[in-house]
Amino acid sequence: MNLTLHFSPGACSLVPHTLLLETGIAFEKVLTNTADGTTKSAAFKQVNPKGRVPVLIIDGAVLTEVPAISSFIAAQRPDLALMGRDAMEQARVLEWFNWLSGTMHGQGVAGMFRPYRFTDDEQAWPAIKAKARETLADGHAQIESRIADREWACGDHFTAADPMLLFIYRMSNRLGMNLPESRPAYTAWAERMEKRPSVQAMLNAEGISIYE
Ligand SMILES: N[C@@H](CCC(=O)N[C@@H](CS)C(=O)NCC(=O)O)C(=O)O
């Protein structure tokens, strides 16, 4: 099977990137930068009309959306149970994905970074950013209490929800929310994540830090 991941350093493509490294499956990477307009180029839109990363190409078939791609990668290594070991853990992984993708990323991170997605009225952008910051801060409080008593997002077993939680951690720091200062449990979890070989390899390959 031929796998090609379109990614941009530090973008949510770091989730499938980490998971591919976690599985040890061979794959190729194509740098598709969100910062220089490549994701909006005509050539890339022929690959993904949504103009976003990540994209995983599987023997020529194009798969988009972090949760879908993560589920596909997890299915290649059922022994790792990256989407959860039993019905409850599987439901917990989906619970994290839906909230982290829809609310924390789609409303919080995107609202602060890209308020133009919500309205063309530039005068409304400061209010959109302020509401998005509130959404993120409220989410950080929920994450802090959920993660305090456990090793990984769903308990004692690493799952695909963990890299998604790391993406939110990094983006929040980049947005100036300084989680190492305000969220000790979330930060202790992030430090555990940083020790995983897959996460180290992803950070090195993308040339990024989780703190800025
Ligand atoms: N719902 C999508 C979100 C994808 C997304 O928003 N990707 C961002 C990077 S984190 C992107 O490609 N942005 C480029 C742009 O908006 O031009 C998913 O789960 O994959």
C-alpha cells in the first residue's frame, strides 16, 4: 500500500503524521504549506477541493478530515488499538475528536487565527476573536480537569485522541495563552507526549515546538 501525507508544519496534519510514525508504517510526505498559499493553489485544490491539510492518499484514493484519516491509520495496526480497546474507549476517542475538531479547532483556533472564515465584515473580527479565545479558555478548563487523573486522553492507553489534544495545546500556546503557566495537568500530559518517540520524530521532521 502506498501512503502519501500532505502536511503543513504545526497544522492539524501533525495528528496523522504522529499516528503514522506511531504505527511504523512506511509513508511519504508532501509539504503543502498553509502559510504560503499552497493549500489554496489550483494544483492542490485538484487533490483536495477543500483546500486544507491533512490529506492522506492511499493507493491513489484521497482521504480528508483528521478523524477519518486517523481512523484509517489506526485500522492498519489493530494491535495498537489507537481508536480504543473496547466500546467505551472507542466512544471516548470519538467524543474527544468531535469536540476537539468541531469546537476547539473549528470555532476556537480558527476563530482566533482566521476570523474571515466567519464573516467578511472586518469590523466584527475583534469580537469573533474574543469569543474564540473564550471558547478555547473554557475548553482548557475542561481538559485540565479531565486529564488530571490519567496518563493519556482516554485513561491508561494512548489513543488517536492524544495527538489531537497536542495540536490544540500547541496552537493555544502559539495564540499566546501560555498553558505551561496556567494549566499544570494539561502541561504534565504534554510533557509525557513529548517523550514519545513518535512525537519527537514528528516535532523534528516538522521543525516545531509544542510551546510556540
Ligand atoms: N476539519 C478539517 C480541518 C482542516 C483544517 O482546517 N486544516 C487547516 C490547517 S490546521 C488548513 O489546511 N488551513 C489552510 C487554509 O485555511 O488555507 C480536518 O479535520 O481535517
